[in-house]
Amino acid sequence: MDSRSIIVALLLLRLITLKAFKQFETECYTANGADYRGFQNQTSLQGGKPCLYWNETFQHPYNTLKYPHGEGGLGSHNYCRNPDGDVQPWCYIADHEDGIYWRYCDIPTCQMPGNLGCFKDSGDPPTLTGRSETSNKLTIQNCISFCREQRYKLAGMESGYACFCGNDVDLRRHGEAPSMECNHVCFGDHTQPCGGDGWVIIFDTRVGSCGGNYSAPSGVVYSPDFPDKYAAGRVCYWTVQVPGASSILFNFTFFDISDQTDMVELLDGYTNHVVARFDGRKPPRELVNITGDFVILYFYSDRTNQAQGFAVLYQALRGQNTRPVDEEEEKEEEQFSSTVGPQLGGVTEKSNSTGKGRSSQVLYVITSSPGKPDHNMPGQWAGPSEATGHRAMWTIYALAALLTLTVIVMVAKLLLHITVKSPNIPTISGSDSCSQSTAASEPWIILYRPSTISLFKKKLKNHHGDLSPLVGN
């Protein structure tokens, strides 16, 4: 392959990537925008203050002199960044107000999939009408897990310590607000935003779940417990199956795995063959394209070190020209009426009704190929009806038992007949032989019926003519 072909191939791959992921206009896949590498250079798009260049802020803690290798995204530019793990990106400004020389950046495109936005909470009625709790150790995932266990679709955090659950948001009554209104730190983790006073930040409860089944043409899968650190001893499976796709493209937009024993694998869904494996020493450095329409994403963590995990974006492609699968052709089983901004993608769920009248959502992970026919289980028969199948199966069981019993009886009779007719009667030539023979024969004699014992005694009597008088007495 010459240099011209290589250049054409690279340009084609770049075009495919941009086309495949164009619907995800977000530039952030973390809750606090620590991964933001965009180009906004003012605190707000509407009348914001201009940011200072990071290579000219030597009087401040964060600059290129202290971080010369691009740590935290710093460099010879003035774009908003989050090098210290704050609740959202920020930058230094020239105009000091009350001694404050920095400001948060309101970046509309920096909103992770699964974060539905910041909403006004007037309290009457509340933004989310389900269960609620308060905690001085609240984190985003703590609230999400609480609402997920209660079978709610949405979880909201307010004022850093309050958690609310619900299934929908009335956008007409509770309008969306800029992200800076919801940048109060969580009481349990000061790097995460947990709403504001009278403002609630809402997340999809599928974020950070351990397992799920994705069927939409594109979506984002997060590691368990995200955006918190994943727990020890986690074993999780996610299935991505898009009917009609010729291949599925995976892009790890965020990857933080602690060591070599914690791993992420991509497997062919039909053969369970491992296509790619990543860990702390071998992170993903390029896109992964897997041929086929069914892929299993596997994650394992040991019981020692933990880290924040990963965020992987997938896009299904179709045809020889590897064009993205049209989202209009995908039949999703469930859509959230309150969906705002980038989404996680379709997840196959089963609805169960609870005693209180609320619908619950239970995730099911497919660990075998759903595209292959299932084998009949015992009690299932390819008959005209299920009842007929059960009757036919029990009839077979009864005939098999009867045949087994018949064989056992025939074998028992055969053994008895051979034993009775056997000529191997001990020959007795003396008193010692007689006593030994009798002692040796007694255990064999008592195994049979009295009629058999009598027959054996008659056979012994027929041999008395050969015995000596002492033996006869």
C-alpha cells in the first residue's frame, strides 16, 4: 500500500467517525467536565468575560509553567478547563470582583449523556414527585442508586444533600436553566455537582448501572457506579445488539482503570470471542470496529484498587460504505418523555407492576446469543399446545421407567437361574474340608428363598456316599 492509499484510508476513517458520532454534540462525558477539550474561551456565550491564557497566569496556581505537559488540558490557549477537578470547567479572568479572579464557564455542549439538565424546583409541585431522602454523604451515584432500587427512571439532586426520584419532568412548569445554577458541590464528593438552592440537576438512573441491553443505533455505556469510583469485585455485562448493522464502532471517550487486573473486554456476541481487551496498563488508544450486529461489553474489577471507570460511545454502521444506521428505522421499546440533550441509547427493559401501583423497570442481561433458536427445555414439546406437550413428555417418562423395571427383573431371573444350576458344589474329602466348605457356603445360601435352600440341601445329600462315616455323623 502506497502513501497515497494510506492518506485516503485515514481521511475516510476520519469522515466515518465524524459522521457516525455527529448526533452526540456533547463535548463532555464526565459529570464535572474534567474531560472537556473544547474551544470556548469566555465564561458565557452571551456577554461572558474573556478567559486569560494559561501560559500567562504564572501568578495563579494553575499555569503551563507548573504543568508543562498538558496536564488537565492546559496549554498555550485560553480555553475553559477543569484542571483541579471542580464541579465544572472554569478559567481565570482579568477583571477581579471582590478578590475573585476566576469564573465558571457555562458551556452548553459540556453535558454528559444521561444528565438531563438543571431545572427549577418551586416545591409546589416538586420537580420529581417520587420518593426522596437527604444525606450528608450524598453523591450523584448514591442518589441514582437509591432511585434505581425504587424502580424510578429519574434521579435529581438539590442543594448538595437532597435526593428526589420520579419518572418524568413537566418542562412547561419546570424550565431548564443554565448549568451554573446547579453547581453546588455534593456533600459526599466535592468534585460533583448536586444542584442548587431551588434548582435540581436530573440524571437518568441507567447511568452507572451494572449491566444492560442496548438496541439503539448509538448510545453511551458507563462503568458501574459512574461517576463515582467503581466498587470492588464488580462483574458486569452489557449487550449491544442493533439489528441490520454490519459493524459497531466503539470509542472510549473516558478511561480510568486502576491496575492490570481490572479489565474491560469487547466480545463477539455470537461466539463469545474476545475481540479487544483493555486494562490499566493497556488503555484504548483508537477506535474499535467490530464486524456484526451483536457485541458484549464485559467489565471486571478485583478487590483492591478502584478508579472512576470508563465511558464508551458506540455507533452502529450499515452497508459496505459503513454509513450509520438511520435512527428513524430503529424500533425502540421505550422512550423517556423528559429526555433532554444527549441520551444513553435504547435499553431493553421489562415492566413489572408493584403493589403500590408504580411500574418498575428490571434490566436483563443477555449472556447467550439471542439470534439463535432456543433449545426445548424438559417439559416443552413442539406439539399443538403446551398441555399436549406435557402429556406426551410424561408418557415417554412412564414408558422408559417401565422398560427399565422389566430389564431389571429379567436380569435378576437370569442370575438366579445360573446360580441354581451351577455345578460348582464344593467337593468334600475330609473333616477340615467339610467345615471350611460349610462356612464358606453359608453367606451364599442365605441370599435366596427357602425353596432354593432346600434344593441345595438335596444336592449335598446326594454326595454323602463319598463321605467318610465321621463326616456323616
